[in-house]
Amino acid sequence: MDLIDTILIKQVEENKTPSVQYVIFDKDRVIHRFQSGYADIKKQKKTTENTTYNAFSITKTFTALSILQLAEKKKLDIEQPIKKYLPEFPYSSEITIRQLMSHSAGIPNPIPLSWIHLAEEHNSFDRNAFFSKIFIKNSKTKSKPNEKYAYSNLGYVLLGQLIEKTSGLSYEDYVRENILNPLNIKQTELDFTITNRYQHAKGYHKKYSLSNLILGLLIDKSKYINTTEGRWNPFKDNYVNGVSYGGLIGTSNALVKYIQELLKPNCKLIKDDYKKMLFIENYTNNNKATGMCLSWFKGQLNGKQYYAHAGGGGGYYCEIRIYPDLGIGSVIMFNRTGMTDERFLDKIDKYIISEK
């Protein structure tokens, strides 16, 4: 555990992140927890177990779980074309729900960092109107259904619309009622809005970096970035436009509760036969492994299989992971920008895996 803590302390001390939270656990207990650094540099406010971070694309795993819950209730069939349930679907009528979930539908993925709005704009923001224009601009698929793997945020926008159409609830209310509430996760722990500003970590971007120069090409920095704090530029509070691909905001503890439940047999959220579907790797039409299941990425560390998802964007980066053979999971959260799937957990989980 000392090696893990040393690595994470260096992340803060060497100004690679303002703060970090890490938890590794089994289905019943926390094996190790570490947290360090500042949720707010200017106010010198340290991160705590109650600090919330933007989870971004980790939300996709909640979207996929929601789809399978609806499949279990016989409200949809993931092998069917999505157009059967969502007539306004803007792409080929051959594309199935499963292909959207496994990022094999060929739907475009325009750069998403500019797809945010300020917290004060949230109540008036119309996501359906926003994405209607995006779909018009990106009206052609990049490949045939299940021809290859190609990550797409737009695909998960459409899955969110499918959840709303099929359940009769808003996406947010569906997730609250069918995932968060059954786990007794409060809105202050995990939700789609910043429920307690004092508990929320500011999102930061490194001031002296190449990515900071690129950032100006992607967003209006005068609108979204506040005054510099030390070596970091803080983002103003904002929300991702596509709630079903990146809208969750919460604590590391809430994500631990979520993954712990998925580790349990006969979990509260979904029956085992449907839960197993989440973790079956997709193969293309040419029988090529894609490394992608239904929203979960498949990987290996020290010979042990895992399923994972990262969430990255302006101001935050996080990862969640499940090691099914070991019966453990892990979560890491940073309040600094992350734009790629870094597989950061490989660097620290390996010490626990080697012990196991």
C-alpha cells in the first residue's frame, strides 16, 4: 500500500493534478483508500470523501445497465434495430441497439470538448434541440454496422433517448429511480447536477502545457475558464450537453457502492444472466475482437482480466474497474483534464493484483 500512496502523493507534489482520490475494494469492504490534494487551490480546500468530481464517460456504463434493465423487463430487445423503438433514429434502419452499446454502429464522434454549457445556463439548455443540429451536421455513418469498433458519444445520446422513449421517464429520473435509489446513493453523492457547491472539486487545466494552447481552439476560454490559480487554470462550473454519455457528477464512494453491487451475485440492479451480457466482448462481422463489451472495455493486468471505463474531459479525469476473477474493483478520480483513456489504474492496481 505504501508504494501506491507514494505514486499518488507524487501526482500532487509534482503538480500533475490538484487532487486525487483512489479506492480499491471487494464487494463488502474497502481494502485501501487514499486521497490527497486540493479540491479548491485558491481556498486551500482539501479533498475529502464527500468531494464530488465530474465522472464524464463513466456515465456510459449506467446507460448500458439501464438498457439491459429495460431488456430484462421485456420493454426492448437489444438485438433489434433501434429504429423499431425510436422511429426518429437518424441513421440506418439496420443498426441494432447492441451495436450502439458496443460502439460498432459506425456513428460519427465529433470532438466533444466544446459540447458544454455553464451551470447558469443549465435550466434553459435544450439538449434535444442541441443534438438535433449535431445529427444534421453528422448525418452519415463512418462504417457499416459492426464492421469495426469506433467510439461514439453520439451513439450514447441516442441510447439516452431510447431510455426516455421506452421508460416514459427523463434519463436522469430513470437512473435515479432504477440505479441510484436502490443502492441508497443520495443526490449529494452522485447525480447529474452539482448539488452542493462547497463539496464539488473545481476542475483544472495545466496552465503551461501544449493542451492549454489547443484548448483555445475547442472552447471559448474567456467564457469557461476563470482566473489562474498557481500553475492551474480553473474551469467555471459547467455541464456536459449529453447527459447519457457523460453527465454524472459524484464522489468516489458512490462509484464504489455501484461497482460493489455489480460484483455481487444476485445484485439488486439486474439479474445475473443480463449482467453477464455487459461483459461479453463484441466481435466484428469479420470475427475481430474489439476490446469493447457493452460499454465496458476489456483488458488484462498481471494476467488478470478486468473490465473498465474512463471518464475524461475539461477539468476532470477518472477511471473505474472490475476484476471479476478476484472479486475486487477500483476507482480513481482527479480534478485535472484528461482527454484519453490513460489506464492509470494499471500503475497502482498492479501492487494489489500481485498480492492477490
